[in-house]
Amino acid sequence: MRNTFYKTALLFLLSGFISDHKLFAQTIHLDPEPGFTEYATYYISSFDLQTGASNFQLFRFRLRGSSYPVYGKVHFTASLISPSLNIHSETTIIDVESAPFQMSADIILENQDFSTNTTQLLDVNGNVVPLSVTINESMDVSQFDQILSALLMTGRLADGHYLFIVQIYSGSSEDDLSLTDTAEITIVVDSPSYINLESPGGTLADTSINEIYNTFPLFIWYPQVCSQCDMMIRLSEFKPEIHSSIDDAIEDETMLPFDQTEAWESIGNVTSFQYPVSDARLLTYNSVYVWQVKATLPTTAGDEEITSSIFSFKIGDIGGSSPVPTGVNPVIQLIGQALTSDQFSALFGPGGSLEGYIPNGSYTINGNVSDQSSIMAVINQVISQNAVITNISVID
């Protein structure tokens, strides 16, 4: 009797193990290839909100089964929050779902291939997988008309937060499907339309007003938020004997970029830029310069460019000469531009406590390790009166 009980218990455990193992094995997962793709702007020509179809890559996943054959279905939801459309809570734009399908190999799923127009997919082995996609839910007609109206006026989706979710359900049969993987992304659409230059400079006629005393200026501009934008800058000297306008000057030989085969210097996704100490031509006193910024942003219709106006500024020369000898360390040069001639000479001149001082290249700001560009940016804030010195200490 005891042996019979043990055998029965063992068979029960083995049966449960095999069942659980089989259930575990019959799964499909979403492998990003590359997953979701973000854009700065989404255009109406790229979307069909009534069918879920689109002609750009929003997502691309590999549907990977842990064993084959396996059954699955895909669920895609798009929703938004857009105060500009008076939509203040998450609202579904479209919710589409496929009927169950059987996989015998991996499938590459792209959003272009997933709409109510889809009738089949191809797996990686070239096998045809019949597919039917239906709409579970779509936006309220009045709200949908709001979006369409905004789209027709601007040609792109209204600013707001857009949530995209892809879910995969899988199992050993059509009637035994459960959620096995989810991928989602929230994309903030805040389409930039302008770049306002802040400092240094202004119009060419106002260079006397826009005069600075800094050969390593900090350039600052104000664009609308654009997390995917790549910013570029260029700077040229304005020579009145050669250039008839600032446009002539900015298109002529550049101080930055140093390489004259390049029209712009790429500086990443930033809203300020410290004039570099290398790979750029040295700026000089009593010269007038012009500068401009450009943003390159990815959209569903390809890359677009937004270019700022052109600012001009003059680098003045206090007292007709600089207290800092040419050729010294750039940080010391910039400190010399932040101090008066007497202050600089008292510290760095003959008999001064910092005579002959050369920075060793190790910098910290508020106890945190920093670099030369960050130190120069702080000094620039003092020069532009956006920061004040509260304490100075010298460590031997």
C-alpha cells in the first residue's frame, strides 16, 4: 500500500512538472530590434488613425518563441494626454488586437505590418502566417475630430504625452493564451519651432552695447524642449572691409568649426556651449563676431532643421590691453577676464600669491570632480554677472 502511494504521488508530481514545464515552454517574448523609435515630430501623412496603419517605423520587435509550434496574439494600444487639445487624462486613440495565430519560427513584427489591413505575416523562414487584426476601441468621435482638426492645421500630432504599448499573449493552444511580455514607451511631443539666441550679442548695429570682455564666451540660447534634437553651432569673424552683412560673414571662413570643410560644429543636445580651448580659432580683442545655432530633429517624415537668427558681438579691450599674457593656461586667461587688471596682477603678477601658478588639470566644483570646460563655464557666469564669488581659498 505504501509503495502504491509513493508511486501515485511520484506520478502526480512528475505529471505536474511536465505540465508546468510544457506551459513554461509555450511562450513568446518581445525582443527589441531595436524596439521603439522616438521622433521629435509626428506628421499626419505618417498615420492612419482609423486603421492603425503607419508608414514609418514606430516599433520593431522579434516575436521569439521558447519552443515551436506555439500560439500567440498581439495587442497594440496608443493613448495620449494633451492639454493643448483639452485632454487632461489618459485617453485611448486606438486599441487593436490580432486573432490567435500559430508560429513555427520567429517573426519580425513592425508597426507598418500591423493594422486592420494586415492579412498575413512572414516568419524568418519565409512561412506565411495568416493574420487578422481588429479594432477593440477607438477614440470618441468628438475628441477624434479635435485631433484631426489640429492635424490638418499643423500637419502633425498635437503636443502632449503619447503612450504606445505592445503586448504578446502566448500558449500551447488558441484557447490557452496568457500575457507573456509587454513593451511600452511614453513619447513627449513638444515640437520645436524656433531657437532664440540669448547671449552674447544682438544685432550688428548694437555691438557697442553687446560688447563683452571675454575671449572664451559662453553661448546660450533658448529652444523649445527637444529631447531628440542634435544641436550645431558656427561662429565667424565679421570684417567690415570684406562683408556687407552678417549673412556674408557667417557663410565665410569660420572660427568654429575649425575645419573649413564643415559648415557646422555638432555639440549634442544642449542649450549652452562653452567656446573651446582647442579645435577652434582663438578669438581676439577689438574684433566683431557673428554666431548662429541650428537644431536637427528627427520626424516621421525625415530629418528637419531649425536655424536661429544670427547674433553679433564685439570683444572689447579694457584699458587697451589685457592683464593676462598671451599663451598662458586658458583657465588663467578667463580668470584674468573676470578680474580687473589690478586684481589679477595682485594675485598672479610678480610677488603675488599665485605667481607662476599653472592648473594641474584636476578640477572640482562643490567637491565634485569636474573638467576644464565646466570650470570655464562657472567663471563665465561670474563674467556675465549670473553668479557671484562668495569665498576664495588657496590650497598650497
